[in-house]
Amino acid sequence: EYEETRPREAEAPANVTARDKKMAAVDKAITLLSDLQAQVLAEGEKEAAAYNKFACFCKDTTSDKSEAIQKGEDEQMSLTADIKSGMSKRDDLDVDIAEYQEVIKNTEKAMAEAEAARAAALKEYTANDADLRSALYALENAIKTLKAGKTKPSLLQFQSVSNTLRTAVELADALGVGSEASRKSVSAFLQQPANGNQVEMEDYKFH
């Protein structure tokens, strides 16, 4: 009986050692799992903190960007309104400019026409003035000749004076010079017969 019991007693420590080894392995696995769990939790908390930080950053950035976008859109609308207003004013100014250009064109045309008319009038006046001076000069010489004569003027002299005087009167009428009294005196002289009484030359004066 003793002999039968000894192998069992010898086998018991071996079983205990094996069981202890198994328990140690289990404990080691539990410890490893616990450490892994703690590490996962720590990393999860770290990632959660990083996510929260990133989420806050995104939120702040989104808010800032949204405000910037809204501000940009408002500025764009304001600039668009200003551009439309400026274009409207420019259109009005274009109309005004076109009207002013037309006025300038018409004014320049009128000035050119007036200048041409003035030049033509000056040319005509100069020619008429020269003709009138020439006629008056001839008339003065004819009158001086008649006054200097001691006898009545001949028919040829009278006709020459009459023609000269008639030319002077026509020029004076065309130019609007001479008084009504002078024209009447000249008309009376021109109506005299060539062999009629001599009319005093002092009665025929030109103004």
C-alpha cells in the first residue's frame, strides 16, 4: 500500500508545477491583455483629444471661411451694384458726349459758314468801296472841271458828269449811304436837259 502511494505523491508536485506554469501563462496573457487594453484606451483617448482638437479647428476654420465667403459675396454684390451704377452713368455720359459733339459740330459748321459769309461780305465791301471811291474821285474831278469852266458845260461834258454821277448814286444806294436830300438833289441834276440852265454845283454834296 505504501509503495502504491509514493508514485502518486511523486506525481503531485509535477502536476502542481504544470498547473502553475499554465496559471503563470494565463496571468501573463491577462496582464498582456490588460496592458493592451490600457494602451488602446490611452491611444483612443489621445485620438479622441486629437479629433476634438481637429474638429474644433475645422469648426473655427469653417466659421472663419464662412464669414470670409459671406463677406466676399457681400462685397461682390456691392461691387456689382457699383459697376451697374457706373455703367448706367457712363451710358448717360455717352449720350451727353454725343449731344455735345453734335453741338460742337453744328457750331463749327455755323462758324465756318459765318466766316465764309464774312469773307464774302468783306470782299464785296472792298470791291464796292473801291468802285465807290473811284466813282467819287471821277465825280469830284468832273465837278471841278465844270466849276472851273467860264461857259456853260458842253453836251459831252454834261453827259460825262451825268454818267459818273449816276454810277456813284447807284453804288451809294447799293451800299445804303448818302442822305435823302442828297439823293433828291442828284435826281434833280440828272433830270435837267443838257442845254438847260446851269445848276449851281454847290447844291450837290455827298455825305
